[in-house]
Amino acid sequence: MNAHAEAHGAHPPVANQSSRVDSRLLGIYFFIASEVMLFGAFFSAYFFARVAVHHDEWPPKPYELPVYATLLNTLILVSSSFTMHWALQSIKRNNRQGLIGGLALTFGLGLTFLLIQAREYTRLGFSPHDLAFGSTFYGLTGLHGCHVLIGLSLLAFALVRSIRGHYGPAAHDHLGVEIPGIYWHFVDVMWIVVYTTVYVL
Amino acid sequence: MRNPVRTEAEAFSFVIAVLALFVAVAVAGILAGGWIALVAFLVLGPLVFYRYFRSDPKTVEPAVWERDRSGGLHRILVVANETVAGRALRDEVVRRAGEDGRVLVVSPALNTRIRHWTSDEDEARAAAQARLDESLGALAAVGVDARGQVGDDDPIQAIEDSLRTFGADEIVLSTHPPGRSNWLEAGVVERARERFECPIAHVVVDLERERSLADR
């Protein structure tokens, strides 16, 4: 045993985390900040193509976007934020059925969103090769779709763990649901912005 | 101040705020065109985000820390700013510590906001250390086993940092009297009681009154 270990009773000293945030939360801060910058780059390309390159009608004729069908899909995704919140509130009250139900519903709604988007892609009538419009449209919505897919993977892990009896009402016992929940809400926020700017305006 | 990525509940509230904002922007865009939607976003965006970020957090998770019960010692965490050397605080600490109490005095390094954000805190830390030394000297003189440290300028954060290494059984928070205390105005005592699940005593130290009494 060296002198350092002896001084601390044969085990290392307790880490002094004097940071303002928990290190795991700090990780998700940096991750989401980098994601915002990534989406920012795609939005910049989109607005450049729309405002600086195309001075006439947007979307350029003869292309059209399924605004109302995607509105329904948007409502599905926004609903999944509510079910995610329900899941977290349930585990905080030690309601495991609520946690499992909330996570399963969130997963189902997210999967439905992704399948509808995939179906929409097959019926749009244009591809990423068609003008800057097509490239930026598929770039933005595809990037978001990838994030939904990652979110679904995280939700699947959390769902399986919750079915196996993991997680508890204490704050440090359900961080494995809390962090995917934050990520899922971020995915929702980005879609609200994407839908409004790309489909509605 | 709220932080949309601190907890899921905060993130959910942020979704609602963004949803409300973009519904308004979309309506403006549908009724009056894309440029009006941009104006709506530029006008409403700061309002919505200001309201969101400046409102109180929806939920505050209680802090959890390990309380070392070995030896049966009573551990008291004392947090005080300029009042750290006040007589009223010293008397209260002496009374609570008794004969075998252990005391950790934390003096937050009070700083201006601009200096805080530019990491210019040497002066603030030096001033806090000087106040702390004076307080520790006074406590030692009356036989209290106390040690001290300079803490974060946010008193709640200073408490949380201290609890990671000092498993306090109770916390004593000292402030100036109402009307002269920034901490009271910022609701520090209420926030501490909400966040830390242990007895929290609030001691008001009137330094001006103590000085005038001493001058007589």
C-alpha cells in the first residue's frame, strides 16, 4: 500500500465534484449543443437555398409538400412528448405500470412518425437530386429522421430495462429514463421548427 | 432561471413553449406571408424565451448526500457572506455546536456578474478568505472546532459543493436583515429549504447594529 492510499484509508478519496452540474447532465448539455449546431448548419443551407438562390415560388413548381398529412404526423410526434413526460412522472411516483405504459406509447408514437415519414418519402415525387430544394428538404427531414431513430433506440433500452424492474423514484435511480427523455423532447422541438419552416411557411 | 436540458420536466416545458411560439409564427405566416412570420418570430421569440428562462423551475430535485454518523458528532454547515464574522452568527454556532460539534464555515466568494462570467474572481476569493479567517479565529477563541472554505458565489451551489465532502446534519444560513440582504431578496433561504432535506436555520446578522453597540 502506498502512502497516498494509506492516507485515505486504502481507497481513493471521494471525488470532489464542484462543478455546477452533474457530469452526466453536462454530457447531454454538450451533446445537445453540438446537435443544435448541426441542425443550424442544415437550416442555414435550407434558408440560403430558399432566400438567396430561389427568388420565386417555394417550393419550386411542380413540387408540392403534403402539409396536412405531415401536420397529422407532427401531432403524433408532439403527443409522444406528453407520453414521455407521463412516463417520467410515473416513475417519480413509483408507478412502474405508468412508466412502462408511457415509454411503450412514446416508442409506438415515435415509430409511427418514422414509418409515416418513410411512406411520405416514397410518394413525394422528387428526390434529393432534384434542385437545391430537394437536397435541403431531404437533408433536413432525413437528419431529423435519423435523430428519431436514435431516440427510438434509447427508448427501447429504457423500456426493456423498465420491464425488467430497473429504475426507481429517487432522482439518481431514473437517470436512464431522464436523459433519453431530454433527448426525445429535443427531437420534438427540432421537428416543430422543421415542420413550421419547411412545410408551413 | 430554468434550464431546458437540466431535467426532463424542464425539457417538456420547453417543448410546450416552442410549440406555442411556432403555432403563432405559422399562423402569422399563413395569414400574412413568410416575411411577417419572420417578424413574428423575431418579436415573439425573445418574449417567449425570456418568459421561459426567467420563470421558476417546475420541479426542484432534492439534493442527496451521505451523512457520516460515525463518532456521533453533530456536523453543522455554516454559510455566510459579509455576516460571517457577525457576533449573532458566532453565538448561534457556539450554541448549536455544543462541546463535540464539528463546524464547516463556507464563505461564498461574492462577485459581480461581469467578473463572474469573465472568471475574474481572485479579488472576491481573497475578500471571502479574509472574512473567513476572521470568523474562524473568533470561533476558535471560544473553543469551537471549526474549519472553513471559500465557496461558489451562488450560496445554493456553495452548500451543494460543501455537502459532497462534509455530511452536514444541519445548515445555518446567515444573512443581513430584510431590506439589506440580496440573498433574502433572491429567496436563498426558501430555495435552500426546498433543495436540502435537513434542518436549515436562518440567522439574521445586523452588522451595523453590532458595530454601533461595540462603539458605545
